[in-house]
Amino acid sequence: MSGYPSGREEFSARFFVESNFPIEKVGEIIAGEQSSGTFISVPGESAELKERSRARVVSIKTLPAVDTASLHSAYLTRHNPSNHFHRGEVTIAFPIANIGTNIPALLTTIAGNLFELGEVSALRVLDLELPERFASTFLGPQFGIEGTRALCGVHDRPIIGTIIKPSIGLTPEQTAETVDALCAGGIEFFKDDELLIDPTYASFDARLSAVMQVLHRHADRLGRMPMYAINISGGVDEMLRRHDAVREAGGTCVMLCLNWVGHSAVEHIRKHSQLPIHGHRNGWGAFTRSPNLGFSFDVYQKVWRLAGIDHLHVNGVQSKFWEPDESVISSAQSCLRSFAGIQPLLPVFSSGQWAAQAPILYNALKSVDLMHLAGGGIIGHPQGIEAGVQSMREGWEAAVQHVPLHEYAEGRPALSAALKKFGGA
């Protein structure tokens, strides 16, 4: 391990690494490449500069080797052809002075050219740890769990919500009709689909105007404003304008397609925002679906937490997507876990959800700090939207009380009809 004198502030990242070079050698290559070094020694990298700016390998955990490379590397073929590939977890400490309060610099340091290095046949960023003093220089969530609960008027249980469906194709007037039915049914939160931003037949401004008229009418009846996460994604100037339009119209949430608007744009919106930021992670699979490349969700949510979002999608259990339930639950747990003094994110479960997933979620997560979004599970309920919402609440009541769903459904028509319509979990 490389060691430098104490006194400098550092943060650390842990990596999964595979190579037919020894993992110790690859760890040093990563530390040099991502700080002051390059592929050969250069005169300017003095001992004093290294002490101040070079990253250092803190620890290496050896893992079982494999006989086949996870990813092809022409560099390895040229320089070290072999059928034996070492694996390990490498923790590297980086000087904070190298990056400052700068998320692009942070990500470039822990994930820049690393995925391109010829010496590795697999590399994944597994974890990120920051000192609290350093983490406090970032904005972080403004509302988080408690602020969102206060706006929704929901405490001590999950926030029940849905997605406006069909995802694409509704006119502003049709969207308003759907919202009217959702609010009449007692929905607490609803959002645009990630695909819906500013289509020609249902512009953002027309949609906002039509929906907010409905929301104000129901807010007068309910004594609270139903939370609508309207999708403001776009260029930075357009997102700022849209945020202000939502706030001025009386809305209580905005949604961003995180991966495509980018960290700097989200930070800029957060600095300006007076509303919770609902973070949609569409595209996340490209960063994580290969277990030997990309990012763990733990790192992903930590960086978005630094940027200042309040809610983050984590998929759903027994969903329509590829992800196993254990991974979904682990993602939600990471959102709720403490991180460098920054308040937690509200995990958002969606994708093929309905009342019967409530016990599965509660038994695994041991928490009600979440949003549970059901599209078809609410809108497609055979007794209508109000019964769909009620079935979700009853599913969670059964979960928290540890009462079997079919038993709890006796005398509760909404839950009973959901079980009959959608089948047992």
C-alpha cells in the first residue's frame, strides 16, 4: 500500500477490479492515473507533489480468480496474454484538495478513465465515503423524507401514489380528467411518466395549467395540495423557467430525468428550487446491469444525494424489470442509510406494483419511509381508482400489523377485489 504523511484531507472509493496483472499493481495504476501520475514517470511528479496530490491505495481484498476475462482488452492481449485473471476489491484514498466542492471533478476522479484502462478486464465502483465536513459543502436534499411528508400530509405510513397513464398521448384536457379522477379517489402523490415532458400536443405549459386548475379545486376540499411531480426536464434555462411556473401555479414538486439532464444541471436547479425534486433514474440499467462494470446503486444514490434531490426511484419488488428483489431492497436501504451527515432520500418503488407487494416490502425494508407507486394496480382496479388507492392502504395496514392479506381482506372490498383481480403475490 502506498502511504503519504497525514494532515491532508481525503475521501475514499472502493472498486471491484479484474486483471491478469496482480491486483496490487493495478491498484497503484488506478491511484496514479486518477491523480498525479500517468503511464510513465514524468519529471514534474516530485516527491512533494505526490505527498500533496497523489492518491494512495488503502487496502486490497483478494477475491477468487477466474479463467475468462469479463471484458475484452486489446491492451492485455498485446502486453500480457493470459488465461488467469485476478480479482479483488481495492480501496483508494484521494486528496480532497484535488477536487473541491465539484461533482464533475468527483466523478471524473472515481470513474473517469478507469473504465477505459487497458490493464483491467472488469472494473466497478462499489462504494464512496466522504468526511462529514467535506460532504456538508454540497447542497444535499432540501426537503427529504420529512419535508415531503409534511407537504403530502402523510405520516407514519408510506405515501401512496401513481403515474399518469397512458404515459404518452393524452391531451392536456385528458390529463386533467385523469388527475381529477385520481384526486377524487384520494391519491396522495402522482407523477408524469419519464417520457412525458413537452410533446407538441400536450405542451408543458398547457399541461400544467390544465392540471393545476383541478388540483386547486381538490386542495380546497382536502385541505392539502395533492403532490404532482411534473416533469420539467430540459435545458437548464428551460428547467428554471418551468420550476418557477410550477411554484407560481401552486404546485409542490418537480421531476427530473436525472441521468440525462446531468449532475451540474440538477445542482443548479437545487440551488434555485423551492420545491422537492423527484429524481427519476431512467437509463440506470446502462450503468449497472453488468455486475463487472459501472456503479453500484450505493455510489449512485450518494452522488445524487450530494447534488440535492429528495426522492429517488429504486424499482419495485416482483416488477416488470430485470432487477431481483434483493437488489431493489438493497437500493432502498442505501437511500435511507446515513451518509456523511446528509439527510436520507425518500425511496420510490414503482413498476408493476399493487397492494400485495406491501407485505413483501415491509418485511424486507422494515420501514414505512417510502413512496409506493402503483399504475395499473390503482387505475386498473376493478372497482375504480378510489378502491385502488384504498386497496394499497389496506395492503400496508395488513403488512404493518403482520396479518395475512387474504385474512385482512375479509370485510374489505377494495383489497379483496385487488387480490381477486391481480392474483396473490
